[in-house]
Amino acid sequence: MLRYAIIYIMIPLFFGVSGYAGAQQTQVNYCAQQNWLPYEAVRNTHHIGLIADYLRLVSELTGIEFHLVPTKNWQQSLTYLDTNQCQVAVLNKNVGANDPSIVFSQSFMDIPDVLIAQHGSPMLQGYGGIGSRRLGVVKDYQHRDYLARYYPAIHVVLFDSQYASFRALQRGDIDVMVGSLLSVNAYLNKHEDDFAIVGIAHPYDGLHFAVSPAVKATLLPLLESGINAIPQNRSVELFKQWNPIKVRQHQKLWPIVVIALLCLLIAGAVFWRRHAFREFKQKLNSQSAEIASQQAVILEKSRTIEFLTNHDAVTGLYNRNHFILKGEEEISRYTRFNSPASLVVMELIRIKPNTDEAKKYSNAVFLRTIGKACMASVREVDVVARWNNEQLVFLCPQTNQDDATTLTHRLLSSIESAATEQGFEVNIAAGVAALKDNWSFNDWYEQACSILYQARRQGGGVVNLDYF
């Protein structure tokens, strides 16, 4: 707990007081490689993978909000870091990042590299056991220089990517290849190629935060503190989550022959009685097609929900992703049935502890107090979410703007009462906007924010769209 408290104290020192690059905010641009699974990828604007989950842990501990900047590869990430188009990226330090102006954090996760060969190949005791075999290596990896220095006798074949190495191994152009354990397991679980891991390759890969020269003095210490604060068991859980193990078994020939004979017997019986089962098969095929269609829909929904976490860890309220999903549902309902809906954006203008006990509380304690007050005072159909560190958003389905204004006053009163009980004095501004024709969610949110700014200029309270 002391370690987390130190991190929260560092946040305003680095960003609230001095800021980075002259801006008073905690948001940094993060270069995310679009197709580097299982480490990270960008799918429908969502950041996924081992690194994405790790960034969420760092964000929780440090208060940094990572703004996604998709990049095609690590070379483009390095270019963006050098030009300050993004301030931080996660790189494997073996990819040849030799720009001296870009600094790296300590390694937050070490990934073993392994030797892969065709199934049935003998186990290799590291590079020393390769002998006369042809070894495939990605040309940008550190293994090329490592092998040239310490194992110059090995016949090394260079490739542009790890996928190209797998294809060459399948064709027989090489005998062994080097690959990262996570990406190798992901490839083997996805493809049916007859490959096996036959040894360990040194040196291991290390994942590091690469920081832009413009902000290294302030951002790097904060990232280092976040790395040190993450418990080892959380890192191990992430590694296990993104390194699934699939048992690959090789069956003997005789069971396949037996199964083939049984299939022939069953096919003959079906063919002999086809006239009796024709109508039944037609119905079965129709139902199977319908089930397959429903399964496809369910699978697509499951993939979407899989990347969403519904609640904010601090306040207990819904998070931004869940709120956007509910907002889009209300827009669809409004388009189909013209059902009214209102959006409220609330901002904490001022938080002042009035008692000695309240001064000891952290921001997390106050935010949990707000979360409990919100959940106790809203209706069952309403959705309250934490949008960012300062803003809460409040969705009122099937509610016109006047009624939403009344609900907002009630909600603000409940928050203020809860804060007073904890010894805080709080001033909140809120903007209320009813949904209009042809609005997207962004349009709706921006309109509510513009009303919120009017409320802020008035010193707090509730302002709605009609009065703005």
C-alpha cells in the first residue's frame, strides 16, 4: 500500500505541476503495433494482447492514460518516438533499436526464445547442438549478431519475418529456426504444421518501455515506478494467459484405419437407407444451418464482449467501453422507435477536505464514495460510468431532457451528501443533452460537454441544452 501511495503522489509531481512537453495532463501517446500478436495488436480500435493488459495495470498504478497511436511495425514506432508523435512504446530490445536519443526502461517481462524443428528431430542442447544444420533467424533480431560473435561456424539463413522462417522450415529450406516462445506457441496452436520445440535459444527477449527524448526525464521514472509496483503474480498471470498450452499428439496409423473402416460402414448403411431418412436429413440440415448462423452471431458478440471490462476498478461504476456500448444501443432505439434518451456529463470542479480525517484519505477513497452514492441513487435502467479522472457520465434511457435534469439534481445532491459525510466539500458541474436526430455518440457526447463548459463557467450546478 505504501508503494501505491508513493506512485499516486508522483503523478501530480510529474504531470500536475511540471507536466510533460508543457501540457497539464496525464495522457501520453502510445505507439501500438497493429499486428504483433500475442504481444499486442489493434482490432477495431481496441488494443489487445499481453502488452495491452500490462499497460492497463501500469495505468491503474500510475494514473497515466495511454492514447493509442497505431503503427505498422517497430521501425515506424521508433520514428514516431524520435519525432515525438508518440511518447512511449513497448519494444523488444533485440530488434535493433540503436537510436541513442531513445531511452529504455528496465525489462518488465523476459520471454524465452526457443529452437523449432520438424517433429521427430532430436533435442538440441542450445546452439552448440545445431552442428551442420541450417538455422533460420529473423535478420533484425539480436540472435544474428550473437551467433556471428559466438557461433560463427553455424550456417545462418536470414529472413524478413518469423512467419517467413516457418514457411521455409515447412518447405525444408532450413532445418531449425529461432523464435519467441509466445509467438511460436500462438503459431503452433493456430496451424497444423508438424513442428516441435527442440531446445532453448539465448539470449532471451526482453520487453521494455521505449520513451521519447522529449519526455524521458519525467515519464521514464514514473513508468519505472509502475513496473516495480506490479506484483510478480500479476505478471505471471498475464504470461500464462497469453501463452496457452495445447497438447499436440501424434497418433499411430492403425486407429486411423479402423476409424476409416467404421466410417465406410456407416456411410454404406446411410446410403442403403437414404430413401427413409431423406425428409429427416432435410430438416436436420435446415436446423443445422440455422444453428450455425446463430453460433456465428454469438461468436461475433462474444469476441466483442471479450475485450470489454464492464466496471471501473476504483469507483465500481461502469467504465468507458461499457458506457459507449449502452449509448450506441440507445441511439439505435431512438432511430427505430423515437424513444427519448438523455446524456449527462458531470465534472468534479473542486474537492476540498474539511476534516483532519478527510485529509488523510486518498483520491481513491473519495472516488469510491462517489461510486457508492451514484449506485444508490440512480434508477435501475440508468447507466453511470467513470469517463476519466475528472468526469462521470450518466445515461438516462427513455427519459426526456427535463426529467433527466431532475434526476441529475438528485444525483448531484446524493454525491454532495455522501461527500459531506466523509468530510469533503465538493463542487460539481453537469451538462444535460437530450438525443437529437442524426447524432452519433460522439456528437451526443460533445454536445453534453459543451453544456458542461457553460455550467463550469457558472461555477457549478446543472445546465441543459435548452438553456445553453
